[in-house]
Amino acid sequence: MRATDIPARLDALAWSPFHTRVVVALGITWILDGLEVTLAGAVSGALQSSPVLRLTDAQVGLAASAYLAGAVLGAIFFGWLTDLLGRKRLFWTTLGVYLAATAATAFSPDIGFFLVCRFLTGAGIGGEYAAINSAIQELVPARHRGQTDLVVNGSFWVGAALGAVGSVILLEPGRLPLDMGWRAAFGIGAALGIVILFLRRYIPESPRWLMTHGRVGEAEAIVAGIEAQARRVPADAARPHAPLRLAVQAHHVSMIEVARTLLSRYRRRTLVGLVLMASQAFFYNAIFFTYALVLGRFFDVATEDIGLYLLPFAAGNFLGPLLLGRLFDTVGRRRMIAFTYATSGLLLALTAALFAAGALGVAGQTATWSVVFFFASAAASSAYLTVGESFPLEIRALSIALFYAFGTAIGGVAGPWIFGELIGTGERSSIAWGYAFGAALMLFAAAIQWRWGLDAERRSLEDIAAPLSSG
């Protein structure tokens, strides 16, 4: 065994330009995801009127489900590789997969090719979730981890706003040929991804990952370099913890050990994480992937104007994590996660009743959705924070991937398709029942979190879950 103070040194640092670079270069993943999801929704009308693709309502939902299915499988595969090969190698690889797939989407000649491209684009983004969430949590000081994680995940909606504006410009009648606007829209993500490639050159491997793989010397050198850029906080501001004792050799984790850790040692945390991920996945994916269809079918919003109605929705989603994020580090994880889940569930139930009654115009519907997702965005972001914090370092990326995958598979993949079918009926009451079911899931998740959630705020990752290699 060998003692190391690497976690203590990382958590004792004040916020610095280094941490800002980490957040920008790695956190931009969520901007890409927001861009992709918004474009897919905003251009759905153009895809239906395209002389080449001519998608039906159900096929629009199927494309959304293909993206999510790719994200599920990509998260598991790349998450496993992230714990095996390191954070840095994988956040380069997953970005490359995303870039190639989203660029190819713009050249889709038929529905089959389009669905394959959406699947591969989702695989790249799913892999990014595992590699990036783990890297950010391991590099950011414990005092800032909650707020940082929520804001990074909430930046999805910055991408959503970019996608909304881009779709409005590119789909404006007469600006581009009928079958070119949606193709150009998908090129936005590829262009942004190229910029990210350059930003990531300056992000090091996670010292925490290195120290559990027998490379303590490399880890200490990286930490020394970070310390040269950041001052230490006063001793009474950082929560002290004793040096960590780790095995000298790399600890290779088998899938049997992963299963034992999740299902036996931390089974209560596993239940909480799965419920949080599945409920928010259904809540978000079912509603957001069919947002444009609802506006078009029930409020007669023109295809080229869909993006304008997404802007206030995106603003509410981003402001939620931004304004509430600090409370997750002060008021505490368990209380704030339960509060945001319960509040968003109650507000969606109210919105469902108003929608069924036809009591809202397009402006009112947009406003109520924006308020609902002010809280729901913080709730969804906290689910990723929870599963990243709850399990040992050696399986952190794979844990994030598994919970994202199973949560999305249970609550997300079928959601867009189901809601696509409900919208196709033309009945407000059918869609309202779908909304009510999503609200019930969020209330159930709030109860589970309140009962069994962790008080992980301001604690070292190694204090929350000791590394498997620590014995």
C-alpha cells in the first residue's frame, strides 16, 4: 500500500483559470447535446416536408428514439473504456465519433441512413457523458462540485438556444432550397465540435484516475502543475481528510466486482440513482423531443418559427441550474434534489390539466413549460451529479454510463415514440395523460430521494465512496 494526499490537495484548491478551462473544454459536451436534440425537434417539420425523407410523426419520434438508443449503448461501451483507459483518451475518442456522425447526418439520402447517423451521433454523446462527468467531478474542488456539475449539465440549454436560433435562420422560407435548410442545420454541431478539439489539448488526465492505476508519480506531477496556477484556500475553509492509502499496482475491476459493488455494497444508492435517472429521462425526452410537434399540431406554429418558441423554454432550463446550483452545496443534496423533483412534478401535473382543458394559448403554454423546466432542469442535472458521486473511483465512469443507459432505456427511449403516437391521435386528453404519468414519476423520485438520498455536499469523493484499491 502507498499513501497519497492527491485528493486532499485537489480539494484544497481555490477556483482558478485551470478549473474554468476544464469546465469550458469538457462541459461544452452538453451544449452539443442540446444543439443536437433541439435541431432534431426544430427541423422535424422540415424533415416531414423534405422531398427526400418525408418523415411521418411516428418516424420523427423513431429518429429521436434512435438517437437515445445510440446514447444508451455508447454510454455503456465508452464508459467501460473510460475507466479502463483513462478520461483523456476517451473524451477525444467520443468527440470524434460525434463529429463524424453529425456531419454525415447532413448528407442523409433516405430514412435508413438518417436513422443510422442519429444512432451514431447519440453513441458519441452518450460516451461523452461518462468520460466528461467523471473527469469534471474528479478535477473540481469538493466545495464547488455540486454547483459546477449542475451548471455544466444545464449548459445543454445554451446548445438548445443555439439550435433554435440556427433553425430559425436556416429554415426561413426562401433562404435555402427546401431540402437544404435542415442539412445545413446539422452542420452546426460538426463545426462547433472542431473548435472543441483544440480546447481539449490543454486538459490533463485525471490525477485521481492515475493514482488508482499505479501511476502516482504522474498524478503528483499534474497536481503540482495545477497548484502552480491556483492558490490554496484557508485551512478552515477546506474539509480536511487523512492521506489515502492505495495499492501500489493498478486495480483491475471485473464485471463481477462491478455488479457486487452496485447491487450489494451500495444497493440503496443504486436504487436512488436508477429512480432519479429513469424518471427525469422520461420526463425530459418524452416532452422535449415532441415539443415542436405539439406546437405545430395544436397551436398552428409554422415550422420556421418553432425555434423562436424554444428560446424562452431554453432560458428557463438554463437559469434553473444556474440560480439554484449553489443551494445544492449549501442547503444540501438530499433536500434540494427532492425539492426540485417534487416541484417540477407538481407543476407539470398542473400544466397537463390546463393543456387538456385548452386553457392556454401558445404564449401561455410556452411560459408554463419554461417555469416547469426551471426546476426540472436542476433536478435532471442533479441525477448525473448523484450517480457520479455515489460510487468508487475505479467504476465511476462505468457507473455514470450504466445509470444513464438503464435510466434512459427505462424512461427515455420509448417516451418520444409514445408521445409521437399520442400526438398523432390529435386528442389533447391523450397527451395530458402522458404528461400526468411523467409528473407522477417525478413525485415518486422525490420521495425516494428524500428517504434515502446522500448528504454528499462539500465532501471529498473518496470520503463518500472509498476507492476499491484502498482495500
